[in-house]
Amino acid sequence: MYGRSSEATTLLNAYYRVTASGKSEALLVKGFSGSGKTRLVRSIFSSVLEAKGQWVEKKFEENSTNQLSLVLSAFNDLCISLAENFGGANIWQELLSEFGSHFQILIRTLPN
């Protein structure tokens, strides 16, 4: 991808940092319409999948009135993907141990 190698490297480094540390990170990519944000993010897709990583993407619209719902939708999609790929019961136990008492909030907030 022409002229975006440093940005792609930044995204890949964040992914490698997460896999090495086990700590979560969220990345937001912003820019003008048509500036290649989606193409940039998708340019590292194969590297993430080769490393058996999980991938969820959502597109924020500039005039969106409820951006929190998009974040929750992305997290919901991630939970579904994890359950499908790693077995439903195991992932819910891991989420319960990670979120503790806040797990009930997730259950009430996420549609699936």
C-alpha cells in the first residue's frame, strides 16, 4: 500500500504487543472520507489471521448519533467469534473471570 507503510507497521506492532503481553488494546483509525482507512486496516488482516488472531471491524459514520452502540456491537461480534472458534462454555468462563462482578453488565448489554 503506497505511502502507508509506517501506519501499517504501527497497527501490526500493536497487534504483536497485545499477543506478547496478553493485555487488550483498542485502536481507532481516523481520517477523511476516502483516505484509505479501511484499506489500511485490512492490509494487516492476513498477518493477524496467520497468527490465529481474532478480527472484528466496525465502521463509524461521521453523523452517527449512537457511537457507543457500535462499540458494543463490535464487542458482541468478538464474543460470538471467540465462542465459535474456541467453544462457547470456555469463553464465557474466561469472560467471567476477566470481568468479575461486571460480567452481569455485559450479559445485560450485549445482544448475543
